[in-house]
Amino acid sequence: MDYGALISVVMPVFNRAHLVPRVVGSILAQTYRNLDVVIVDDCSTDDIAGAIATLNDPRVRLIRRAQNG
């Protein structure tokens, strides 16, 4: 399989840190490996950053909104 094109997956999240490892883990387990997962935190009060850190995958990055939208 050709892994040339980078595919970006954007996942908005609000107070669902307990689901992040399972959902992102499923995305990263796809057969197509050239992925970039962008998680947009909409001012969550739970530990989204901690949940992402458990994944330990450089393809996952976090963007935090300054104000809930």
C-alpha cells in the first residue's frame, strides 16, 4: 500500500478524556499509517492532555481553545 498522502483527522472533544485513548487508538490502528490526528479541546475541565500523553504517539497533537465554543 502506498502511504504518500498525509491524512489529517480532526477530532473535537469536550470533557471526554476517558474516551480519548480508545477513539484515537482506533484511528491510529487503521491500515493506512500516514495519519495526523489533531484533537481540538473545547475548554474541557477533565484531563484531555493526560489522556493524550498515554498514547505516546507523535502523530497525535492537541490544540486547546481559549474559550468554550
